[in-house]
Amino acid sequence: MWAERARLATRTVGEILITLGVTLFLFCAYQLFYTNVVADDAMRAEVSDLHKQWAVQTPAPRTAVPKTPGPFDSADSQGRAGAAFAILHIPRLGDKSIPVVEGTSLDLLSRGVGHYKDSVRPGRVGNFAVAGHRKTHGEPFRYLDEMRAGDLIVVETADTWYTYRTDRDPFIVDPTDLAVVAPVPDHPGRKPTQALITLTTCNPWWASTERMIVTGTLVAQQPRSKGTPPALTVNAPKFQ
Amino acid sequence: MYAFLWRHIPGPVYVKVLVAATAVALIVVLLFGWVFPWVEPLMPFSGNTVSQ
């Protein structure tokens, strides 16, 4: 009798363990493939929405009467949270168009790269800082370590193309090093004089013990009406 | 466990297979749609932003 029971118990434990194993396997499939499928779809949708939106709305001229800012509404933090407002092109990493959404919470980063809310808008004097996934959820910055000093980064907005040039190879900081996204990197509080871009992502792959940083300086800008900037039409070096 | 469940699905074998397959599919959808997205932020490989 007890032998029968023991066999049943052993079998049940075995089946539960197998079930757990299968579930973990499914979780891997979810992380490795499914999140990328969903995020790639979402990013494509964001990019095509932006293009449609920009095609319809004739951008307001720069000289239009500026909206009077509220007390908490600096030029740096306008835009609805979660709304995509720009498209990032990094020739070194391929032809992928990466939407930039307002805010850096995890749910937003599955639809593009996130704009640090207190950093400036693209092209402005200060630091335009964005965060992106290194792995999973579309992994827009998967190969960020392949960037080299001198590589170009193009930001497309409703009315302008901004071209930044990276000043140095990617480097590593602590996850708590907020100074890299300050208006003047490493000198929080200092008044900015240059228009910079900062890309942040996890390092190493699959972990978040460090942050990988790429920085660049604005070198050119042209209105959308002038067409694609040279940075996107010349044959830039690719890592692959 | 599975033998027990199998015995308790009513009907002939092909109905049992159908019911079991549907149940598995439902569980997978539940996992991918709700359980995994909920577990994910608790995993250590998704922190991207520089923050405190």
C-alpha cells in the first residue's frame, strides 16, 4: 500500500518539476523572441504614425509666438508622457528607425527609446539624453558597444534633421551616475553651452550592473524640406 | 497529476485530446499575456536608465 503511495508521490513531484521546467523554457522564449516581436511591431507603428502625423501637420514656423511656459513647464520637459516625438537613426547600427518616446519607464521602453524627461529636446543647447534596451523588447541599443568615435547619430523631428557626431568610444559608468545625463555631463548644475546627445543602455548583456554611454555633439541641422541629411545617404561604416 | 487530470476529462479520446490541447493553449496565452509581463520587471536584466 505505502509503496503505491510513494510511487504516486514521486510521480507527482516529477510531473510538477517537468511543468516548472517547461514554464521556465516558455519564459525564455518570451524574453528572447516574443518581446522583440511585439516591440518591433510597436516601433514600426510609432515610426509610421509619426511620419503620417508630420506629413499632415505643416510644422509651425520657428518664429511663432512661443507658448507661455507654466511654472513647472520648462522648455526641457514639454510633451506628453509616452508620446513619440522624434526618430533616431544610427547608421553604424543599421537602417533601423528607432522612435523616441517621452519618458523612460520600462513600459515605454518597449515602444522605442525613452527621452529623459529633464533633458532638452533634440537640437537644443544642453543634453538630449535617451535610454534604450540593450537586450529584449526590440533591443534598439543591442550593438551600442560597436559605436566608434566619429560615428554620426541623426535625430529626425517634425521639422528638422539634427546630426550629432560622437566624441569618443562608448564608455561605462555606474547605474547611479546621473551626471552623464546632466546638461553639462559630469558637471550637474553648470550652464550648458553646447548641444549634446547622450545614449544610455545596460551593460553587460542580460544584466544591469553597469551603464554603457555614448555621447555626441551637434554638428549639423537642416529643415525637413531639404530632404535626408548626408549622414544617412553616404555609405557609413557598419559593424556587421 | 496528469494521469489524474486525463481521467477526469470526459468523452472519447479525441475529445480528451482536444480539451487538453485547448487548456494548454489557454495556459500559454495566459503566461505570455499576463504572467510573464508581470514577472519580467522582477528579473535583473531590464534596468536601462541611469537613475538612483
